[in-house]
Amino acid sequence: MPLVSVHELLEKASEERYAVGAFNANNMEIVQAILEAAELENSPVIMQASQGAIKYAGLEFITGMVKIAAESSPVPVALHLDHGTDFDQVVRCIRSGFTAVMYDGSKLPLEENIAYTKKVLDMARPIGVSVEAELGKIGGTEDNVSVSERDALFTDPEEARYFVEQTGVDCLAIAIGTAHGQYKGEPKLDFERLAQIKSLVDIPLVLHGSSGVPDEAVQKAIQMGICKVNIDTNIREAFVGEMRKVIANNPDEIDPRKILGPARKAAVEIIRKKIRVFGSAGKA
Ligand code: G3H
Ligand code: 13P
Ligand code: ZN
């Protein structure tokens, strides 16, 4: 089927209390792996393109691959821009066929974040493209972060209420203790903050930096209002881990397909596991 909007995927997820996985699509094998996992689990799925992915593969290649994947498939697939910070890039993504964009103004002062998010919404909403915003700082691991640092970095519930009221954004990424990349220790999520945010904000919430967060913590967060869970690092680990293994066992192998094929399989397995943890299996 043609690409679907993130809005419709998250609306259903929110009603039925599961989350849709948003997996970073960095190359052809990973796009294929995300699709295969979603089909095997009969799950809706979001493929997202980061700044690094766009730089590496090129916007048109990513859009082309994801569109082909979606069109050939019976499961709903959305294409989302991850951590967009440049208005012109947001426009290019929408023109190229993305069905959702994230405008990440989290590094800006609150009022500027609101103004830019509204500008993106004014353009995206009339054409059915959904918009994710971010409030708070999803930074390094939160080990040894003091209470006052937490308050400065994590999403302030009252600010979240004001932000959503002012912008009318479709979904909101919040900082509650997750970080991008590999964790040094076990991340501890601030569930109390999540509960406060959810009590003040009635839109789907998004968890970034979800690789390495224990399954039970992710599931608890989903029960409390997280509807989109972003995963990149765990796919990289599985993919590159398998490549390393194949190369170590076959040092003379020069056919990239013999190395990337098993890596793609390893990615399918980890994505299937995540889909089951998020509760979206069978929800296509
Ligand atoms: O949120 C960021 C992604 O996980 C990685 O971004 O592809 O630009 O390195 P990148
Ligand atoms: P991880 O790489 O930590 O899974 O984070 C992914 C992410 O948040 C993409 O926006
Ligand atoms: Zn992120």
C-alpha cells in the first residue's frame, strides 16, 4: 500500500496502548530488514531517516527505497524525518514524499522552538504530513546526573502542556532519562515525570534513544502514554556484529552480498523482537 501517515498509526496505537517502532533506515539492507520484520510480525512500522542517513544515502535514494518497500507490502509503512533542524530540509523531505517529519527545536529557547514548530505545522498539516516536536534534552547517559541537572535537562511537564497548547503539534518527543547511542550503565526512566506529562498533554508521546532500555521499562512507558519508540543503535549492533562474525570466519570473502545478507538477517531478528516488545505485532 502507499506510505501512510504517522498520525493515523499513532492514533490507533494510543487507543490500544501499544507503540509503533520507528526504526532508522540507513541503507538498503536495513530498509529491507525493517519491512521483512514488520511483515513477519504483521505490524505497522515507521522507517525514519536521520541527518546521517540522508547525508550517507541521499534523500531521493531513501525515499525511493522506502516507497518501493511500502508499495509492495500489505503492512502500513510511514516515512519520517528524524531530528530535522533545518526548515528547508523539512520542505525537501515533504516534497520528496515523507509522510511525517520531526522538527527538533529542543536546543532553541522555548518560544523559538514554538515558533519554528508552528511554521512547520502550517506547511505540513494541510497536506496531511504529521509533525513531531521535541522538548527537553535527550543527551548523554544520565548516570551521575544530579536532581537539579535532571530538572534542567528533562522535559518540564508544565512546559510540555504550554508547548502543546501553543503549537497543536501531533506528537511530542520527551526527555525522561534516555540517551542516543550505547549506554554505559542501565538507563533509569523518570516514570513520575512521564505520568505528569501525560496528565497534562493529550497527544502521543515519543521515546528516543530506546536501544538498551530494558524491555520492561519500555513496556511500562508504553502503558503510560509512549506511542512511538525510536530504535537505531540496536540495529547497528546486530548488523555490524554479524558482518564482523562473517568476515572473521571467512577472511577471504570478497562478495559483499555474502556479508551483508547475514547482517540483514540479524537486523530482521532484532527488529522482530522489538516489535513484539512494543505490542504492535498483529496490529497491521
Ligand atoms: O537520532 C539519531 C540517530 O540515532 C543517529 O543519527 O544517523 O545522524 O548518526 P545519525
Ligand atoms: P538509539 O540509537 O539510541 O536507539 O536512538 C534512536 C533515536 O532516538 C533516533 O531518533
Ligand atoms: Zn532521536
